[in-house]
Amino acid sequence: MSELQLNLPNFDGPLDLLLHLIKSQKIDIYDIPVAQITGQYLGYLKQMQNLNLNIAGEYFVMASSLLRIKSSMLLPKNEFVDDEELPEDYDPRQELVDQLVQYELFQKISRFLQEQDEQTTKVLTKEPDVAPKNLTKPLPTGLISRDDLTNTFAAIMERFKLRQPQMAKIDLTETSITEQVDHISALLLVRSELSFFALIKDQTSIDYVINVFLAVLELIKKGQILVSQSEKFDDLILKKVGENE
């Protein structure tokens, strides 16, 4: 029997070691030379002991199983004992072969799942961290709700045909919104009320309309104006909040 040179890789268990011995020598897994494999297996355990490596008990259990199978194959069949439990073509190696075939199948499935996991894009989600003071506050109690504002703005977008099927980049700056807030506030100093439709009349720029709408929301948030609407999808009427309101 030729000596088998091993570099002592890490194995997941005795079946992994046996499968390595069989594959490295291109042995038919269904026709294992038990005497040869047993000798090599015990030689591997001896090398591990010489290197003071910790050997799990399952490795010694497999060693005893291999020795039992080897003995069963070397001992002649006792013709004077009628063993009805074993078929005539019984092979002591069959149980070991079944375990190795099943273990090899699990290895292939494990490698396939690992490859799929490595090829899959990792997506991580995290709830946003929002300070209590920055939480969205409800609109002041009045004649209009958030749904009314949303529906009205949707109607405006449709009326002015500002919904485009193609993708577009919208650049909004804090300065433009601030300017609209100041502009609306200045108009309300000389007028008792303003029409939202009038503010965006003849405008075709979606940036401008959105800036005006955000400016209105900002004034509502600051409690400087009240917004009313006669019916859904109708014009928004902006009124300045008085000192007593």
C-alpha cells in the first residue's frame, strides 16, 4: 500500500475526511477498497495525534466502523450459520457508501447556495433616526386637511400639464423657497387674501410651482397663514393670521 501524503487541511468531520481520501485518489465511491482507505484514515489520525491536535470523538467512532467493515470483508463467511436477516448480496460497505453519497450531495447544495448568496446584492434597511423636535407636525386645525392639499396640488399638476412621462431632475434650493415665502408674506401685507392659482398663473416651470407650494406649507407650519378651500380640487385661498387668531 502506497503512503498517502496529507497536508492536514481542516475537515468538517470524518465523512469529509473520507470523501477527501476517496476523491484525491479517484476511487469509485461505490467500490471502496476498505483496507486501503482504513489504513490511510488511521494514518491521518496518527499524524493529528503527533501534532497534538484535538481530535473529536466522532473521528474515532468512524475509525472503529471502518475496522469493523474491514473485518467483515476479510473474514470468510460461516456456512454453518444461517443468517436470514442478511441478503445473499449483502455488502458491509453499503451503509458507509450511502452516508458518503448523501454527504457529498449536501456539500454540492451548500456550495450552490453559497454561490447564489455571494452573487445576490446585499440590501440593508434601517429605520430613519428622527429627533422628536423634527417629527412631522399636523397642520393647524382649520377648513383644510392634508389630503385636500395633496389632491389640490395633483389637480394643479394635471391642469398645467406639468406631469411629464420622461424622467427629469428637479433642483430645489433653500434660497428659492425662502424668496417665495418672503414674496407671499409681502403680498399679504397689502391684500387680505391671495389665490394660489393666481400665484402660479402663466407659469410652466415645475420648479416654480413646487417652490410656491412648499412656501405655502412653510407659512402654514410657522402659523403665519390659514388656507381654506371651498371644495375639493378647487383653488386655495391664503389668508394672513391676525394677532387674535
